[in-house]
Amino acid sequence: MQTQLFSFGRLRDGTKALAAQIENDSGASLTVLNYGATVQALRVPNRSGGLTDVVLGYDSAEEYASNDS
């Protein structure tokens, strides 16, 4: 199992957004943001042997901050 922490951009107030990614030996991974413990991505194996992201996450911290829901 591998873990990594990386920058996910900045919020409107200048706060740095971070993402933590956990990946298992089969390649499945979970990416969680420090912005309310938001699940940004969950990639799981599909029938054809590839990985599919099953979370409708945004690509930037600004997109999360601008979404009212």
C-alpha cells in the first residue's frame, strides 16, 4: 500500500488545499481533501482490467469552494 500527500491548489482565502491519496497493490486508490474530508476520487478496477473513477469530483480546490452544495 502506498500513500502520498500533495497540493490541490488554494481556496479563495489563500488557504492551501491538500490531497491525500492511498493506493493498494491492485492500483485501486482513494483521494481525500483536507477541505472537509472531501472524497475527490475513488478509482476501482473495472471489468476490462482498467481503473474507473466512481466519484463525481472536481479537478480543483476553487471548484469545490464555489459549489454551494
